[in-house]
Amino acid sequence: MLEQLQSALLDGLFQLLGVKKHEVKDAPRNTKQAIAASAALLLLFTCLLLAVMTGVMLHAFRSVAVNPSGVLTLPEDEAMVAGLGEAVDLCGLADYPKLPAQDLRRIEDVAFSLEGAFHFYRVASIHQTKGGGVRIEAEDGTRLLVQDGTVSFERRWFSKDAFTQDESVGLGGPAATLRIVQPDSRSG
């Protein structure tokens, strides 16, 4: 099958170059190598040209541009503001059960400190439980349950831990990052 594909590609190349197949069979070995090298260079040049054209198109047809200050502007008129807002919202871990489902789906990271140790988890799945709590599973397999002001978490190879807001410095403070762009409510 590989030989058939190779033969079909060579036949197509010969047609493209206007070379007859029997002329190549009778040609010396150096000529065959030169044709193969030319075909490889042509393929490389085509790929490079395609990459450059793709880069130019991506840059030329941007829908918004980001200033160093974080403001989204239209690319043709950088003075015209296209959007303003916070890129990251922070929410306390104890407040998770109060969040609406659409905000829970946006949570990407969970961070808290407990007994002097900082814990950071990338969220793999999150859902609300029947009891009014929130169950979070991190990418590393850590499971957290936030319910009634208590957080219990279970890590692989460690015993199950539970703590309340009073026991953790990071529990009531900023703990979850919700990566979203929201419209600025001040702009009217």
C-alpha cells in the first residue's frame, strides 16, 4: 500500500513537472536524486509559504486587539474601546454552594491554605450535590466537598481532611478563579 501511494505521488509529480516516467527510469541515479531533492524543496517551500500566509491572515483579520493596560480595542482604531472588564473573578471557597450553575462551570482553579500549607488545584469537574453542597474533582484526582461551611478534601495517598472557615486562612478569602470577561457595568 505504501508503494502504491509512493508511486501515485511520483506519477503526480512527474505530470506536474512535465517529465515522462520512462525517461526517469532510464536516467542516471544522480538525476533521480536531483528530482527527489527538487520535489522535497518544492514541498518545503509550499509549507513555508502557507505558514507565512496563515500568520499574515491571522494578524490582519483580528476582531479585537488587547492594549498593555488590558483594554480590548478594535484593531483599525485603537482609540475605540470594544470591551472592558475583569478577566478573572475571585470567589471564596465557602461561597461555592451559593454560586449559580453558570458561575460554577467557569471555575478553573481552587486555592486555599491550611495549617501553613498552600493548596492549589486545577478543576477537572464540578457539580452541585443534592444536599446543597458543591463537589469538585481536580485534575490530579483530589476531591473536595464544600457543604455547610465545611470543606472536606481527599488526596491520593493521604488521609481525608476536613476543615471549617475558621481553621483556614484562605477559605473565606479569594480562593477560586473564574476566568471570564464580563462587560463593564459602568459603561452604561
